[in-house]
Amino acid sequence: MIGYSLAVSLLEPLRGRSFRALATGRTLATFANAVAPVALAFAVLDLTGSAVDLGLVVGVRSVANVALVLFGGVLADRLPRSVIMQGTEAAAAITQGTLAVSVLCGFASIPFLVGLSAVNGAVAAISLPAAAAITPQTVSRGRLNQANALLRLLTNTGRVAGAGVAGIVVAVAGSGWAVAVNALLFLAAAVAYRGIRLPRGARIETSHPIADLIAGWHEFRSRAWVWIVVVQFAFVNAAGLGTLVVIGPVVADETFGRTGWGLALAIETVGSIFGGLIAARWQPRRAMFVGVLLVMTEALPMFSLGLWPALVPLLLTMALAGLTMEQFSVIWDVSLQENIPEDRLARVYSYDVLGSLAAMPIGQIAAGPLVEHLGRKPVLLGCGVLIVMATLLALSSRQVRGLVRRRPVAADTAPAT
């Protein structure tokens, strides 16, 4: 009975047409984004075999992402967010389709891949704030927790499928065909987003873009719990995601193989799915304290690859990290949506993305040279320690420890969509 009631509560947001379209598009887009890094990583390694080149290609994408994300936040608070999402997914399909053709036809080069990565990062920067801020426009306030948990559950399912399919397709057919599948999935996501119909009054009256940015910055900096966690994730993402996407494939090629790396990414997302189910039901009063504390598990895969680069311990640590990070992600989304005015939410999300990802290109670009000069083990262990220290410092904030969830409001019907 408990499982049945949880399922009914979790699926309640799907009664709204716009939320169904949002969930479908987000799932397809996440499937595509799960295929992309695996295919791209091995395309670069097949081309040059260099971790430095791989770090450059993925790092340039992050640089473009960081450079334009504030512009994306302003657009998302000015223009219909669903239209922005349709356009950016279509543009992603074009860039990935071009990448697939270059790999399959044999004219891919590192400068060409760097250029496409920069364009793809720019497109993602424009999409991110709109995708993050549109959820409260498609469901009632009383369904925010379920809606965010369900979205993450569905998108994580897409990540499982995408990472697993990517590893298999890369191993069997090559990285070019994996990127081609990636492009078709982005196109399907763009079509799905056409079903989003926002209620009247959802469009925001705006002023000058600079004034919009200043207003968003005021909302961001006026809440210490927001910017402290964002600073924490600047280190977590640089040390964790930034280095893992570069060093992980290299370790895989030397030890347990490319299919094993795809499996590890898929298992991480399986853990995220279970984490989403827990997050839909479990709503601790001091949610931010619990969520930030759980971020410490992100260091475990780094310690695993550094101390024992074998598939089984990596799978275990990736699954645990996925489960616990999902708790944080739902807590973070709901906390922002409950406490930030809707007409400034996308801009706060854009500052969140900017701060969280600003240092990631440094980690990605520096990972290869650091491994070549210091060795793989010291770099991985050092990154794990940095994640732990950043988390402990964030927990020293009284606002982070003391932020409490608002009392849930009645679950009224979703907006007329």
C-alpha cells in the first residue's frame, strides 16, 4: 500500500498536459546528453589517444557554457521558456549531427571538434535556465516536490539508457554512430517541447537587460545559503565532474574497458533513480543541511579510481554517489522554487550555473597535464579530498544548516494548460 500511494503521488503531476510535454522533452534531451560525453570522449581518444586533447575539447564546451549562461537567464525571464527550449534542442541536433558526419566520414580533427563543442556549450547555456525555471509554471505549488522528483526520475532513466546504449554502440559500431543517435534524440526533444502550453500571465514584464541581471544578482547574493552552496559546487564540479570525464575514460581504456565505463555511468544513474524515489517521499525539515552533507559521497568514485581502479568498486561508489546526489538535487530545486520569486527564478538559476560550473573547465583542461606530470593516483585522491573539504566548509554556514522547508500547501490543481 505504501508503494502504491507513493506511485500515485509521484505520478500526479502528469495530469497536466504541459508537464507531460516537459517531462517527455527533458527525458529525451537527457538521454541525448548521456550519449554525447561517452561518444565524444572515445571519438577524441580514437583520433589522437591524448587525454590533453580530450580535456581541451570538453573544457571548451564548458567555457562557452559559462560565458553565456547569464544571457540565457535573462532570455528565460523575458521570452517564453518553452520556445527557448525548442530552439536550443534543435540547434543541439544540428551540432551533433555535424559532429557525427565528421567522425563517420573521416574529416574530424581536434580544432573542428573544439569548434563544435563551443557551439554546443553555447546552446546548452541558453537552454539551462529556461529548463530549470519552467517547472513551477507547469504544476501547482503543492506538487513541486513530486514534480521535481518525477522529472529527475524520468531524466535519470534517460541517463541510464543513454549511458548504457552509448557504451554498447561505441564498442560495437563506433563513436560516430553514437553521436548520430545523439542528434536524433535532441531533435525528438525539440518536437516534444512543442506540447508545452503555459498559462496566461506566465510571460514576464522586463526592463533593460543590465537591470535584469542586477535584479537577479540581488536575489542571488541576498541569500547566503544560495551562494555558499554554489561556491561549494564550484569546487565539487571542478574536482569531481571536471576531472572524472577526462580521467575516467583513460582509466577505462587501460583497465576494465570502454563498455565498463559506460556501465559505470549507467549504474550511477540507477542509483539516482532510487534516490529520486526516496526524495519524492522523504522531505526532511532541515533539508539543505541533509542535502549538502550527502554531497560528500561525490568523492567516493575519485577515491575508488585512485586506490583501486577496478570495475566492481567503481560501480558501487558510482551507485551510492548517484543515490545521494539525487537527494541534494531535488532539495536544491525545491528550495529555490519555494524561496525565489518566479519572475527572477531563471536569472538566479543562471547565476547558480555560472558559479557552479565556472571552475569546471579548469578541472577538465588541467586534468590531462596534471596526470601526465603527477600521476593518476595523486590527482584523483587530491580531487576527492577537495570535495570533502568544500562540503565541510559549506556546512559551517548557519544559514545552510538552518534553512527549513516551508509547510506544504494544499495540492491544488495544476495550472490550466
